Amino acid sequence: MRTTGKFLRFAIVIICLGFVVLLAREGEFPSAWKDLQGLFPGKKEHKLTFSDYKFKPVIRKDIYQKVLATGTVTLKTGAEVKIGARISGQLEKLMVKIGDIVRAGDKIARIEHEDLLARGAQYRADLMAEEARLTKIREEGPLEINKLKAGLEELNAQISLAQKMLSRNQALRQKGFVSEFVVDEADERLLVLNAKINLVEEEIKLEEVRLKNDIRLQEAKIEKALANILEEETQLSYATITAPIDGVVAFVSTQEGETVVASMSAPTFVTLIDLKKLEVTAFVDETDIGKIKERQKTRFTVDAFPKKFFHAEIREIHPKAVIKDNVVNYEVMLEISKKNISLLRPEMTANIVITTGIHEGVLAIPRGAVKRSGKKSFAVMKTEIALSENPIELGWRDGDAQEVVSGLSDGDQVGIFIKPKKKKRGRRRR
């Protein structure tokens, strides 16, 4: 009999527990518990009234779907420039310090360059000498050619006379007045004069060619001298180092009086950064990356200005994952709005909110007005007679605002429970 009684009590307990679990799953446990309490005398649960709630109307507003991420303010490609020297020498003057704002073209440093000035003066003197030689060639070359041409004219005059002498001697020979030797001698003189004329003509051609070649050679020497001067002026320009971009001096690595040696890599004097060319590298969790699209609007804060929002837009999404501590993230690059960008600095930590979607003009209630029981959600509504709990279907949540898909209408009053103040216990007197 005792065994049978124990078994019955155990079965009753199991049935009651199953009933409680079923009520909890269906969200009916709180109301059932109240009904059960009403069956027994004793201390009853306080019944909530209008004064226990603060009521707010159901409104329509835009609800935004958001993704939270962290990131870092970084410099864009080309925003950081390391300025160095292209020639060796002693640093004569350093004109900037860390924090200085410079513009493109401003002087940064100057290297000693007395040797370059002396070499430039030597090259200019060489140029003047080569130009003087060219002038001499152009003036004297034609004189020599003219001299040869004058000799040619003289030979032409002599050959005309020799032809007449040969013709006269031939006529006299036929009459027997002169010997054959005189005729041969006149003929020989004519042949010699013709040979001299040919020789002078060839010499004139040769001298003309030589003059052209000498002029071209001297012009080439002048071009070389000009090239030497240009190279030296270029080297001299390297002695004065200027800023290639607008920016702020972030780092100075060389001081006045130090000697720099320009070899395979140029020694760095100063590092400039352009604080207007900043971006944000956001690290988005793999569970949220599917919601991210290019050109989506974002906002972010930095620890230096926790109450100030900076606006940005998604520019690109890197396909390669970044894995750290077994957490998979993807780099998302944000283009920062130019407004207030001057307040940011590289390597600042950014707390980012990315807007991935919007429900426009939907019903919304305060988050504190939502009550949950199991998988169901309720809202306490104010009616003329009493309070009522309306089941509601929820949508997106945006901060303190909760979208309501169904269960409420425009103008409904929903209650937010006012937590009772705890009474302070007085100290006991001893």
C-alpha cells in the first residue's frame, strides 16, 4: 500500500511539472499563476494600476537596420610622404619641426652645395670656350675656301692663255716657224694646268665638307657643355629640399650638421602626412558582411570625441578575410565626409554604425513598452476601464525604438512600467 501511494504522488508531481512547462511554452504561465494564487488565502500579488505605468502613444517613424563594427582611422595611399635627399652632403639648414603645417613647394631643408656652385661655374666657362671655337670655325672656314676658289680662278685664267698659246704654236708649226718641242711644251703646260684645276676643285670640296663636319662637331661639344650645365643645375636643385604635398610634419629624423649619404635609397629627413586624406578601415563580422553594400551610409565616433558623430560612406569591401583569435572579420573601407575631418588623426579607434536598411513610416513604440512571455510579446495598453495586454508582432529595433508589425494602431497608448523606488533602511541605534 505504501509503495502504491508513493507511486501516485510521484505521478501527480510529474503531471504538474509537465502542465507548468506547457503553460510556460505557450506564454500562459503568468495568468495561470495569478488564478492559482486567487484560490488560496494569504498575501496576494499587488495588482498593477494606471499609476504604475507611464504611457506613450504609438507613433510612425523610420526604423533603420544597423550593423555595429569597430575600426581604425587610417591614411589613404599617397597621404604619407617620406622626404629625403638625392645628393650627399652636410645638412646645412632644417627649416621645419614636428607639427608644422607646410604647403607644396615650401622649403624643408638645405644641403651644403658650394662644390656644386663651383662645378657649375666651370661648366659655364667650358660652354663659353666651345662657343668661341664654333665662332672661329664659322669665320675662318669660309676664308680658306675663298682662298682656294681665288686660286682656281687664277688657274682658269692661266689655262685660257695656255690654250691660246697651244693653238698659236700649232699654227706656227704647220708653217715651219717653230719646232715640235715648242708645241709639246705648250700642250704639256695645258695638261698641267687642267690637273691643277681638278686638284683645287677637289680641295675646295674637301674643305667645304671639313667645315661642315667641324661645325657639327663643335655644335655637339656645345650641346654636351649645355647638358653638363643642366645636370649640374639639377644637382644644385636637389640641395634645396621642398615639400611635394600639403601636409603636417609628423616625423623628423635628421638634424642640422649631420652628414647624409645618398646611395641606393634616399635618406629620409621628414615625414609628411596629409590629414585631409583619411579613411576608416572597419572590421565587420562574417555574420554581418552579407548586409554590407557599397555606398551605404555610416556614422562613427572616436574616443577623443565620444559625443560627436562623423559621417562616412562605404567605398569598397575587401574580399580577403582577416582572422584574429579565431574571429573572422572583413575589412570595409569608409570614405569620410570632409566636414570635421580635421579633428581626426591616424590610428584613432572608431566605433562604427552602418545603416544597412530602412523601414519608412512604420509603427514604433519605446523598447521599454515591450513585455515578453516565452516566445510571445505583449504591450500594456490603456483603455477607459482598465489595463490590457495586447499581443504584438515585432520587427526591427533601432536604438530605443521598436518596430511593431501588427497588434497596435496609430494613437494607441502603451505603458512603460515605472520601477518602484527602493526604501532606504535606517541604521539601528545602539
